[in-house]
Amino acid sequence: MSANVRKLSGLRDVIAAARGQGGIKVPAVSFDAHKRTVLVTGATGFVGRHLVPALLQDGHTVLALSRQPEAAARLFEGKVKCIASMDALPPSTRIDVVVNLAGARILGPRWSTARKEALRRSRVELTRQVVAWIERADHKPFLLLNASAIGYYGIQRIGDASELDEAAPPQPIFMSDLCREWEEAAGAAARYGVQVECMRFGLVVGKGGALPMMLLPILLGLGGRLGSGRQWLSWIHVDDVVGGMAHRWRHALAAPRPGTAGATNFTAPECLTQAEFGRAAGRIWRRPSFMPTPGWPLRLMLGEQSDLLLEGQRVVPRRLQREGFVFRYPGIEGALASLKGR
């Protein structure tokens, strides 16, 4: 196969991944010995498309909240009941676990005042609707697993190698405020005896999400450092995201803390710089990774949103490690190689 053909093949793979095409195969995951009813918001998103099949495979009943319930029902082949709003769910419905993954894509249009408000609505306001339903529910869920992000910690100065665990504070900037408000909205469910676990996701590595676009310049042979290349990149494989949710679920059963709210970093043990990530991807896909991209055009185009790409955080999964969670993909090379194989 010629180099050009290999390059085009890689591009087809990455474009299909960006569109969510291709079969998603999930490893068997044990969430609970008892069969539960689970409400998943954001079920058709990148993480949701991996979580829902894993729940079904483990024998649980899944309800999905989606703005397009018919399309969601087709996506999951009629195995999932889909609703368009929390108002469509009667208070008599028994829900044991809620997994709240809903939220508009953070990378996108410049963060204007209107865009910031849209991001808040898609996260904070929807979470408040979920909590309002829990308040009026006849049977309260025992667990709410609520998405968040390591953006909670703000940005870390280039050259600062300090490790950020769950005790690290937020910063007075938009992405930090957004995560903090999101977690506070979810934490309100603790008033009704629910155990709330906020999951601070790093970059989720998988066949979808942000990774395909990150790989695009590498597959084109244009990869290299972005900005300084020294910014920390905290990441986690999507299979470990699902496995981590199952772990937190089992832990909530083994050591229940009803009426409390906590947070867990969902990141791999290995944190690396953006330049190291590019070199690792180049080795896996056998592409060069030496072409630098200056940061100033991104600053000009994206404004403060460019911090997501040009700054970083060295986040460690202290809580998961302390509890003995075993990562399937603790290192980036194994994680990327698993995706190439898929």
C-alpha cells in the first residue's frame, strides 16, 4: 500500500470516527449484581454511546433523555426507552441510578456572551431539571453520576509540574466557573438522600469526541507541537471512563454515603505534554510529528477558548487509585494502539 493510500485510509477512519460511524464494541463491564433501571442523559453523545451498550450488556434497563428521542431509539435498536424531557417521566417511575452526561460541545464557536450562556444552559439548567425531577420522584435514585471536567481546575502555568488531585481548588475563569456551577447544581440532589458523584473528565480518548480532529494533522503528516508543546495533557480512554463509572457505582453500594456529594478525577495515571502526545500518535500511525503550530492564530481566532488547547492541567486520578481501580489503558501508546486496531 502506498503512503498516499495509507494516508487516505487513515483520513477515512478519522472522519468516520468524528461522525460517530463504525460499530462500537464495548468490553464486558459489571456495574451491579442486581438489575437496575438507569436514566442516562446525553445518551447519544460520545461517552453515552459507549455507556448505554455496556449497561444493556450487563442486564440493566436504560431510559435515555434525548432532544431527538426517535433517532435515539433507532440508534440503540429499540432496546432503550427514550424521552424528550424530564417532564415526560412520571414521578412514579422507579429510577435507581441517574447518569447525567448532557452538555453542548465545549470546543466550537468563540465564547461570546451568548455562547457561554448556551453552554451553561446545556449543563447547569438541564442538571437542575434532573434534580427537580428527583425532588418529586416517589422513589429516589440511590446514585447520581454527574459529568464534569478537569476544566474545574482552570489552567496550569507552563513549566509547573504540580499534580492536581480532587482537593485542588477552582480558578475565577469561565471554564472553571462552568464546571463548578455544574457540580453545584448536581450536588443539590444530596438534599433528597441521593449520593452524588461528579466525574471530572480529562480528554476522553476514543473513536469519537475530540480525538479524531486532534489526529487529523498527524494523519496528514502535519503533526507537531501546538504552541509551546509543553502544556500538560490529562486524558483517559473511553473504556476506562465506562469502567470508572462502574467502579464508582459498586463503591457506592459497598460504602454508601447517602445525602453526600463528592468528585473524582477521571484521568489516566500517565499525564504527558502535548508534544509527547503528538510524538506518540505519530509512532502509532507511522507519521512524522515535527511541524510546529504557533499559538497566536488560535488565540486570535478562539480568544479565551484557546486555553483549552494551549494551556493544560496535570491532573491525577488520586481517588480511583486509592480505591484500587485498575486501568485497562494506563499509558497513551496502548490507548492509541487499541483505537487503531478498532
